Amino acid sequence: MITPERLAAAVAECAAEHKALDIVQLDLRGIVGYADYFVICSGRSDRQVKAIHDAIHRVLKERYGLLPHSVEGVAQARWVLMDYLDVVVHVFTPELRDYYRLEQLWGEAPALVLGGASG
């Protein structure tokens, strides 16, 4: 069984391997009861957002036997949310990420900036 911390790290690593931008991991433990981590990243376009989603889905299934509890937004691929219960993944286009500003909304959560490709 993979720990939530390791799962979040695996998601971030996979996103980085697929050229995601501005990868941030928010530690929500002690702040909310429904997830331990958010992993937030961006793709340059809706096509790249979908590719990042597809890669995360494939890698977590192949390596850990995990499927998301739910997925939203794949059809439009502007904000894809993948709910792995303890870890919630948000893959945005840059415009929607700027609009929703999740990092600022959850500003009290400790953040680990993991980089990714430069914008």
C-alpha cells in the first residue's frame, strides 16, 4: 500500500516527466478532512493537460494498481481533477490556473514547489 505522501510525490514526478509547468504539492493534513495532499500543475494547452492526465492515470494504474475515485474535466481538458481520495490532482491550463488561484485559496497549507518545466 502506497502512503499519501509517496502517492503525491509519484504524481508530481509523473507530471514533471510529461513537461508539466509549476508543479506544487499542498500539504492539507490538519486543514481539511477529505484529502491529505493537492498536487497542482499546468499544461501549456488543453492537449498537454490531457496528456498529463493520461500519463498520471496510466502510471498510477501500472505501478500501484490505483484508479482515481473520480475524474472531472477531461473532455474540455482545461482543468482536470483526479480524485485519489488522499491525494487530489489538479491539472490546469495556465489561464484557468490563474483564474482559480488554488495555491492562494489554500495559502495556509504548507507548499512544496516541485518545479516542472519553465513557463
